[in-house]
Amino acid sequence: MFPFLKADEGQIKNAINNTTPQQVESVLKSERLDFNGILSLLSPAAAEFIEPMRRRATINRLRNFGRTVSFYAPLYISNKCVNSCKYCDFNINHKFDRKDLTLDDVMQEAEALKAQGIDSLLLVAGEDPKGVTIEYLEEIAAALKTLFSYISIEVAPMDEAGYKRLFEAGVDGVTLYQETYNQPLYDDLHPAGPKRDYMYRLRSHLRAGKAGMRNLGMGFLLGLYDWRTEAASLAAHSIYIRKHCWRSKIQYSFPRITPIKDQFDVPIPVNEQELEQLMLAFRIAFPESDMTVSTRETADFRNRIIQTCAANMSAGSKVTPGGYAVEADKDVGQFSLNDTRTVEEVKNDIQSLNLEAVSKYWDRCFTSN
């Protein structure tokens, strides 16, 4: 469980599993939810209330995000990694050709994405202290901010000074998944490498928020442990971050872990219905927070969930360094994609749902820096 939560796992599970249908109905009528209300919407009992949850979530989504859907693309700049995460293709023990993109490579990728209509980027890299340095990231961010309205990062955790340097170089957001809040399981899944430090990773959003980052992306990998318990921890974690980093926006994402052939099987698979319940619960509980839906999900699911919950999605994603323009035949993707639509196809589908596809990040226009 989230370490600063004033309840243990047994108490949380009891609250979730003992929720009655009457409690769910009462929560859905409430204007604002407390933590117990969130637990009620995560409960097995709430699974029978998906339609009213959809209606309530849709109201919150429209009130706070209108009919807009922002879209972005991930840009993988390195698949080198010194960690040995059991569930990840980038595991240091997996043998394949590794690549760091040069600045010229990055700009070639960037030009290809820009030509597709992408204006927001998520820079992604494995944890490689020698290759993906703060100076390397600063140089890339400074070059990319001349082309794109929004740049965020999903890289190794860093100290507050490092996040501040990247913010000043043009990075607006940080995405970091705790992977699992179950610390014994976390220790088992991360047998070696700097990522093994559970608490340092847990405090990363706090450091990033204090450094000035405007957007803080949070989540866990669904399928590693009981999703309801993990979701309760994520809710508690985000409430904690909101209290201490109130200038930053929270952005939730709920990626389902994918198996690695002959190497890793998903311990507790989460089905699509459970994923939807989770996303609906968070849209109802945190109406003003943004939410992203991953390309790990099918196009059909993504089209449905952007109408009720998510207002942010990736488009035309490639999960290999150099996947958009630089030759990368021997590279390995970090996970499997289930939505392979082009950027144009994603935009057309958004518009067919009577929603407005937005590529430009406007928030900076309303801030002093």
C-alpha cells in the first residue's frame, strides 16, 4: 500500500469488498467523494453500476474538458537500461541491439512527427545513467521546444535539481509509474539496478512538482497485483501529491501490463470491464484531473473511453528508438501495441464522435514562464 496511507491493506480490502449496492448508489449521488467513496466505486458491488457510473463520469468529463481530446506521440530516444525489471523488454539481461538516438536522430524523428500533425511529445528512455544524462536530455529538450508546444518525459527518476534543469530547458511534464505499490512485490520484480529503490521512485512526483513541472503523470501497471488495492494506493498517492504540489496538474494513466514471450506471464490479468470501472471511478473522484488512455488498448475501447473519461491519448505511436524515421529494424519495443491507427485515423475517429482533436498545448500561454 501507499506508505503514507493511514490504513493497512487489510482495512482497505475490507472496505472495498464489504461495500453494498446501497453505498454505491449513495456515492453516485454525492457531489464530492471522500476516500471511502472512492473505495466504494472500486468495489465489486460497483461493477453492477457501470451505466450510472458512465453517466456521472461523462458529466465530469464535459464540465472540465469540454469536447476536446488532446493527442500526442511518444518519442523513444533510448532502449538501453541498467535495470532488471522482470516484466520489461528493456531488461538489462535481454539480448538485443540497443540504441541511443543522437540529437540529429531525434530531430529527424521530430520532423517526421511534426509532418503528421503532432505538436506534443513524450520523451521515453530506459534507465541508462551513462547515456541518458541530464545534459543529453537538456540538449534534446532545448532543440525540441522550438518545434513543439509541449514536451514531457518518461525517464529515470532524478533529484529536484535535475527536474528543475529540465523544466528550464523546456520540459513541462513528468510521467512516472510506481509499477506496483506492494513493496515486497516491487522488490521481487526489481532484483537489481537503481530502480530497486522503492521510496526514491515514490517521491519522484513530489520532487518534480517542487521543481516546477506543470503536469505530473501517475499510475501503476495493471496486472502485477490486485488492481483494486493498487488503485486505492494510487488515489491516496495522488491526494498526497495534490496537497504538496498544488500548482501542478495530475494526469492519470492505467496501462495494462503485457506478457513477454517465454519470460514473463501476467500474474493477475485485468480485463477490459475492470479497466473501464477503474477509469470511471477516477473520473468521478477526480473530475478536474486529466486522464490518458494507452495504445496498449484497442481502438474500439479507446474510442469509447474518450467519451466518458479520458481527454488525452497517443496517436500513431512507435515504441522503438528511431521508429518514426530512423532505420531501427533490430530494435525492440517496450510493449505490444493494440491500436496501430495513424495520426490521421485517430483524428478522424475523434471527430466522428463529435469531439474536437487538439494537438497544441495552450496552458503555457496563460502562465508567466
